[in-house]
Amino acid sequence: MAEIEKKAVEQDGAATGGQAASVADATHRRSVDRDIMRSLPGTHAMYGMIAGAIIAYALSLVGTAIDSDLLFRGGNMVCFSLLIIGGLTYFHSYTTAKRLTRERRAEQDARR
């Protein structure tokens, strides 16, 4: 038991001493740079689609409450359509960001 505690203390000490280096390495090892992902226009569109889907779902609930079949069905169709398109947009943005991250890292490695 004492050996386990000793190893834990050593690991904590190593983690605090080399924390800045490990954070930089962890950032460097990510498959997608988050800054690139957030800057893509598809990602911004995805956020709008998710917001629209939430609004459409709320409208379908209102349609249920007031017994409007058109509002209920239309809200559901728009909601699920926006969610599907938003998911596809996310995956497109993710693959684009992954490619751009690879290119950026290749440039950085070439400079070194």
C-alpha cells in the first residue's frame, strides 16, 4: 500500500513539474485542432441548425397542445431534418478540420 502511495506522489510531482510541456504535447497530439474546427463556416451553420431544430421541436409541442396536426407534423419533420443535416455538417467540418490540422502540422514540422 505504501508503494502505491509513493508512486502516486511521484506521478503527481512529475505532472506538476512538467505540466506546461505535457499540455503542449497533448494539444499537439489532438487529431483536430479545436481553433480550426471553431473557425470553419460549417461549424457555425451547425450551431444555427441545432437552434432551429430546438425551435421546431418546441413548435411541434405547441401543435400537440393546441391540437394542430399541421404544426405537430411540420415541426417534427423540420426538427429531425435539421438534426440530420446538422450532423452531416458536423462530420464534414470535422473531416475538413482534420485535414487542415494535418497540413498545419506538416508546415510546422517543415519549419523546424
